[in-house]
Amino acid sequence: MRSFAPGLALWLALMPPAGGAGRLPAGFVYLRDVDAGIAQEMRYAGADNFTGRPLPGYGAAECVLRRDAAQALKRVEADLARANLGLKVYDCYRPVRAVAAMANWTRQPESPGAPARRFFPGVEKSRLFTLGYLAAHSAHSTGTAVDVTLIERPPRAAALERNAAYGPCTAPAAQRAPDNSLDMGTGFDCFDGKSRTLSPAISPDQAKRRALLVAAMRRRGFHNYFREWWHFSYGPRPAGAYDFPIAPR
């Protein structure tokens, strides 16, 4: 990947390559083309996320990654298959414009009773950056970070009801929004201390599942972000950031 001055990383916007939908910059791949068996539930391509709406740049619900990160994820999936487990990704490459939209969202007035409030039940959204839950410079924009969880094989069905009133992301699994993943103690993108990978506020079984995920990812070169059990980055962080939109394959 090209190298850029660190100060340019936040706002750098690389134009998408010519050729239309499905074309990616050199070095990037669709995860489905590397391992179609890894489950995908791309939350920012729809409304089931903390902003309550699709984010700009997510023109398709597809995981895009740097090729080496995608191949490493394929190796994790193969390792887990021996225990009848697999991976599910929630987010992969994230365009810079989506990172900026997250920042803009934190500055907007809160809507009382908004369904998305379940993602941050104990903190004001204006504090999500200062508390480290959101970042102005996201590793996702380099194509080397992934938000991921564990699922059983074969996976269970889980359907989100559009108008249902789900409990907060910190609630027991039966009260949270449906998810066919293993119970890791909180939902994905749960902005709460309980989401810290080594949080003492979860059960022994939930802690074991988190440890299993961390160990499986670490074995293949990924390192975990201590505040979020689901967030992993592959290898050294590149200096550049990308802003090409995610298009259909």
C-alpha cells in the first residue's frame, strides 16, 4: 500500500478505481472471494447500528479487507472449524467518510427513546470519542481491522424485528437484539465497560468464549483492542487511510 504522511491519514480520500462496481484498489479483496464460509452481518450497511441508519460509503453489505488480512482470517476460520465453530464479521474496511459520519453523529442532539440508545445505555453519545469507544483515526480505514465474533456451525437463524423494543446491549442475551453468535457477555458495538475484553462483569463461560476468540485470532497474527472484545487488527498498522466506497461484488 502507498505510504502517506501520518497527518494526512484522517482526511485522505482515495478515488475509487475506474471500472465500476466490484473493482477495488490494488491489495484489497472481497472476503467472500477468499472464504465464502465466513458469515457476514455488515451492520453499518443497514440501520442496526448505534447511529440507527446506514453509514455513507457502505453501498453493499460486503466485507472488504487487505488481501493478507483476509487470508489470515481464512486461516482462523479453518482452525475453528475443528471445533464446529466459525467466524462472523460485523465490519471490515470502513471508508473515511463513514468515520467522519460517526463523529458528526455524536454532535447531533439525542432523540429520547431512540432504538439505537441500546448500544450505549450508560453514557452520553457526546462522550463516546473521549472515552475511547470511537476514534477519529480508525484502523478499519486501512483495511486491516475487523469486528468479529464466534458462531456455531451450522449457525442458528436470528431475525431482527423492525419495531421490537430490545433491551440494552449489556442485558442477558435473551433480552438483547437477536444475534446468532455465541453469547460473549454483551452485544456488538456495546459502548460500556462490560465490553472490555477482560471485564470482570461477565460470566466464566462468557469469559472463556472471549479468550477462545482472542487466542484463535492471535494465532494468525491479529491483536485485540482491550476496550472491545470484537475488534482486531492484523499486523502493523499502515500509515494510509482509504475512502473508496464499498460497492457490490
